[in-house]
Amino acid sequence: MCRWLAYRGEPLQPSVLILDAQHSLVAQSLNSPLGAETVNGDGFGFGWYPADAAEGGIPATFHSIEPAWHDQNLREITQAVRSPLFFGHVRAAGGPPIQQTNCHPFRYERWLFMHNGFLGDFAEVKRDLTFAIDPALYPHVRGTTDSEVLFHLALTFGLREDPISAMTETVKLVESTGRAHDVRFPMQGTIAVSDGATLWAFRYSTQGRSRTLFHSVDVPTIRKLYPDAARLALFGDDAQVVVSEPLNDLPGTFVEVPESTVAVLDPDGYRHEPFMVT
């Protein structure tokens, strides 16, 4: 459906990953070997926390319905800013129209959210799920995607207090609503959420065959594996990236996130926790 990338660590020029990596996000928008669709050209989005803002400050966003490989503004912005945490997303529209309000990442206060996947038979469950959103949050739903509904349901269930618990309750609702409408596989996808300090990356599907998701191993380990790789000088020791598919072909630099798992990336490193919806 889509491809996405999230980075946290020392402030970094986003173009290093979004444009310049061997298998950058823009390269994946043209050719995605591990994606459900090879080409992801139905718009894109970029969200970033400014390097000079207080931790967890309000992020900025830029969305376009242009293909990522065709947009000069994306190149200009990602080369001009430095950010300690940023999201990038390229879209393959699975039904909802191509418009800016349907481009990820979505933002609410200091939170960013993006999704690769779908809610099964969304047209059948859309009304029930949308009406479950907190009325105070409902006016902030601006587009027509299942992903934006997911985000606002997670906010409704307490994303700002406990992201893992909120996502668990959100997926439970999606699956119970789907079953009530005879949807065989209600939930599919990988999800990134951040408050500007911590990054949560979820991989889950009802079918148990989720979209691909990887994250980098720690930079000091990569330097030991590849001491002559000059490009590693661009990254600090705390740099971490989560991606739909690896950004290079170097063995040992990326770890696949297991099925039904949330990867938590913060200043202490990374850890995996089970994400089981029961």
C-alpha cells in the first residue's frame, strides 16, 4: 500500500535518508521490492520536529499529491532542515482519493502518526468506527482514509498517555467491528507513532501476515561491521531508523520487526514488546 520511514537520534539532515540512501524512501516510491505495490506515487508526506524546539515540541508537516520523485520542494526542505526526529511516507492509494488531507503523516498537537496497510472492507465499517471517535477530536478528521480514523481512535483511547495500550484498544475495536460486519481480516499494517522523544513502531495484522517492517541496529555495532564505510560519519551513536524495507544491502545493519510486535525506540536504545490483541 505505502512505504514509510521514521528517524530519531542526533539532529540529521532528512535528505540523508529520504533522498540519498542506497534504497532511500524516494527510491522506494519508484521501486519497492518488498511492497504490496511496486510504485508508490500517489502523494507523500514529511513531518519533522525542529532541532531547536523543546523535546516533544509541535512538529511541522509538508504534504503533496505529487509523486515524491517529482517534487522539488521535498528536496529543498529535506536538505534545508535538521531534525532529531522525522517521518517520511510515500503513498499508494488503495481507494480514498489522492488529496493532501489523505497524505501521511497525520498530526495532532505534538503527535505524529503514519500507517502502511488497510482496514478490511473499510466502507462497511467506516460509520461505526468514525462514530467511536471522541466528539472533541472528530472535527480534526480532515481526510477520508482509514489511517486517519485509526489515529483519532487511538487518541480517543488514550494515545497521549499510553500509546501501546491505546493502539491495543484501537485494534480490538477494529477487529470486533469487522467481525460484526463479516469482515474476514479487519486489520492490516505497520504503524509509526511519536511524541517527539520516543518512537513506537507497530507490526500487526489479523491474518498474521503483516506488511514488512525493519529497524537499524545500533550505530556503534554497524561501525564495527563496516569500519571503512565513510557514510557512517553522518550519523551519531544514538541514530535509529525504522523503515518499511532496508535502506541498504549491507548484511547485519537492519533487523526485521517480528509479527505482532511493537518496537520502542528511545534514548536508551531499542526494545521489542509483544503486541497481542486478545
